[in-house]
Amino acid sequence: MLARMDPIREAQRQWVAHGWADAADGMALVTSLVRVHQLVMERVDAALRPHDLSFARYEVLRLLSFTQDGQLPMAKLGSRLQVHPASVTSAVARLEKQGFVRRSRSDADGRVVLAAITDAGREVVEAATVSLNTEVFEKPGIEDVPGLTALLSQLRAAAGDTVG
Amino acid sequence: MLARMDPIREAQRQWVAHGWADAADGMALVTSLVRVHQLVMERVDAALRPHDLSFARYEVLRLLSFTQDGQLPMAKLGSRLQVHPASVTSAVARLEKQGFVRRSRSDADGRVVLAAITDAGREVVEAATVSLNTEVFEKPGIEDVPGLTALLSQLRAAAGDTVG
């Protein structure tokens, strides 16, 4: 019989055996987070693939579609999505090439670059949301979803995020 | 006063307002996972930077150092680390360039490529483990570390991982 094992539990045992007991639980947590992120992103990517979107680009479109006039300054996009300005620039550049976003200078302040969602962008983000909702978000894989989200919020708060 | 808000909680409200209540909790969970992964990896990368290692390369060295004779077939390395063969190949190639791993053909079966940790590899993985333990794993940022790891294990199990 093939002995299957949990590689994270096995690493935890090794940590204790090497005298790093104080760090064993934290190591298991971080390794579990990396693994779960990988598993969840595989499902997210599969749901978004037919729409030719990455999760980063989906989040840009989603956020723009929620604003009153469908546009935001690039800097605000980055701070709302909590990602690096360079990542926003590359996501928006790709979205513009796809015809889902248009960039322009603000009339009020020529130094400000605005990103605006197009009609095609609105269409694709609605379709992608349906895919994500039915294929991923409505089937999270565990019962206590709010409990897990609350524990993750504690981690976010400890790192300085505003939560609640 | 600047009104700070939790962007994930805000998205959850939007989901409910758009009639996607059934998917709102799952959306918040997935988005929280992505954010926590990003925050934790920033800390991991900072701890590993002085050792010129990524977490993927660290995990390869850590696993090899735990084996009896410091080597494993490439295919086994991939299955133990639960990553794509192409990722293992690129991590090991980089580690070989750094002098931390040596690749060779198995004497028993010439089709099998073995990855073996070098003395320099053993040295760097011990130093990197001390950094990770003190800077990240011993300061996870929440109290109920085993509780969070257990909930993440449920997600892993639902996706087909062996856990426990």
C-alpha cells in the first residue's frame, strides 16, 4: 500500500524534531496559506480563462464597474486594490489592449491619469462574475466560511490593513 | 477626516447589493486569502532576501536537507512539494547555478535525474531557516494559529489534498 501523507504535517514534525518547536505551528500556517492560495487560484484561473482575464485584471474591472461613472484615477485604483502601482499600470495596459478599459488625462488635473471601463469591459466583467460566483465563490469547499474569513481578517489587521 | 474602509468588506456589500448574496461570503474568503497570501509572502521574501533565496527554492533545499542522503529524484521533489514539474526544474536549475544543488543521473536508472544538496546548500538553508523562524514563523500575527491551520486543512482536503 502506498503510504500517503500530509507534507505539511510531516514538515511540522521535522521542525519539532530539529528543535524549532516554537516556530513549527507558524511554519505549518504559512505553508498551508501558500498551498491553499495555489489551490484556490487554480480554480479562479479556470473560471476566468474563457473570459481571457487574470484575477488581477478582473479586480480592476470589478472595481471600476462599481464606481458611479465607471472611472478612477490610476493611483486610487492601486490603493483600493492594495497592489503596487507598477502592477496596476501593467494590468490596465493589458485591459486597454483588450478594449476593456480606456485611459485618459483628467480635465481637472492634467497630471492625473484616469482609467475608465468600456462597454465591452462591463460586458466581460458581468460574465466573468457569473462564472466566478457559480464555479468558485458559491462552492468554497468548507462550512465555516465566515469563521475562516474572520481569522484571515485578524492576520490582515496585524499587518496593518483596515478590516471590519 | 479620511474615511478608511475595509475594501473586502466593501466588496461584500456590493455583492449583496447586486443580488449575488449567495456568493458574497465566498468572494470575501477568496479575496481575503489572496490578500493574506500577499502580506505573508512580503514578510517571507524579506526574511529570505539576504540569503538570495525565493520561498520555492528554500522549500527545495529544506526538503532535500531532511532526506537521509540529501538527494531525491526530480519527479519526487515535485510531488512532495506539490508543484508543477516545470517549476521544480527552474528552481533546481537556479539552485545549481548558485552552487546549492547538484544534478546527476541515477546509477540505478539512467533515466532518473537526482537533485542533491551541496555543503553550501546545507549552510544556506540552515541560516535561512533561522531567519524565517525568528522573523516570520514565530510571529504569525494571530493567536489561534492551529485553529486557522485546521480550517485551511479543510480547504486543502476539499481540493483533494491528503491532510492530517
